[in-house]
Amino acid sequence: MQLSYQRDLDSIGVFDSVRMPDFAVITGLNGSGKTHLMRAIKAGHVTVDAIPVHEIGYYTYKDFLVPNDSTLNNQQIESHRQQTWQWFTGTQGNPRINWRQQLTTLHTQNFVITENGQQIDLLARDLPKDVSIWEADNNPSLVDDALATRIDNYVTALRQQVFAQANFKKIPHCVDLIKALRKTDSFLHLINEEDFQERFVPSVQTTNHLATSLGVIFTKYKINQFLWAHRQFDAGDCAKTKNEPGSPLVCVRRFQ
């Protein structure tokens, strides 16, 4: 199939047509434009083999959920999203606190300076467009030292003055709210309801631990398999399948 540019949308701008396999997986860091590409296709701003927009099907994670007693239905998910957003913005809650305003205050304290009578947002000016604030916090080398220090101070204050506060923890699904904030493409205090709705996925408490237990079992198996293969390689028990450059390594003995 071929992706072709028609018109700009969000971060999607002019690009040369791209030929892709009929089955393709698009991956990338948060904020790299995956969702924007899907929006552009859905809006007809990017075409797929000239297929009419109405003939393209769209699916979300909810279409692939395995039904069980602990799964939230669409109406419950929407209800939780609305409730959490209202608590986050201070239109509901006890006490009612506009946490988005708190984030604005923290942002201003750490990144906004005044030069020649004008306010300058250092984060907006100096943070590379393809780097999120969380990535810069985890890898300070992505930004200059001065901005890295400000980001470190901001994230520390964010955790102490917002996420760790008792009133913030009263917000329904506050853990899922934090996850949504960490996935946003924009600065935290600029998150709008549309971005929030897209990124917020409420979790559910359950006493059915079968799925988790199976996940642990398979994860341990894959880790042991990976470590075994490394030990075999270090011991010289792996060899080239062919005497050709770039041919894959296979282990002589099978993993048990």
C-alpha cells in the first residue's frame, strides 16, 4: 500500500509518498506523530492507495478486549473519563482544586523569565520538538545544561507538590491520570479535554489475577530464554547458519 500526502493536519506536513507492506506496524516515541498520522488518514489528508475514507475501518484497544467481569464497558469508561477530568480541572471534587492551574503555576515558576520587559518561556523556546519533557528528564544530555536543571527542578516539584498531595490522590483514577499526563504531546498545563480523553485509560481493580499470573510466567520464560542464549553465545555454542556476512546466529542446543 502507499501513503500519500494531500493536506496538512496537526504535525503532519508535506512528505513524499511512502510505499509500505499491506500489513505494517507504525511505532515511535510519544509525540512522534503516530496519532496525528491516523487522524490525517481518517480526515482524508493522507490517502492510503486512494481508498475512499469511508471504506477504511478503524479500531481501538477497546475492540480487542477479552470480555470478562472486570472489564469496563464503553459507557463506564466514558463516565470515568468525565469524572476524572472534572476533578482535575476543579469543576468537581472535595475540595475543588484546579490542578491544571497548579501545573501552570509550576511551569511559570520554573520556565518563564522576563527579558527586556517580555516574558519568555524557556521550555517552549529551547526544548527540541521531538523530545518530551519526560525524555529530557530521563536523559538530560538531550538538552543544554541550564534547561536540564530547570526540567529536573520542575519534575521534582511536580511529584512533590502535585502527584504526592493527599488531595490529588483523591481524584478518581489518579494513577491513570498521571499516566495520561505522561503521554500528552503538549506541555502538561496545556493539556485540553480532547487530548485527555484520547490518552486517559481507566483501570479497574479486580481479584481475578489469572491474566497477571500468566503474564508473569511468560515474561520469566522469555527472560530465561534470552539469558540462556547469551550464555550459549559466550560459551561458543552458537554458530553462523551460513558462512556469509550478515547471516543469523543459531544456537546448537535447543533451549529447554
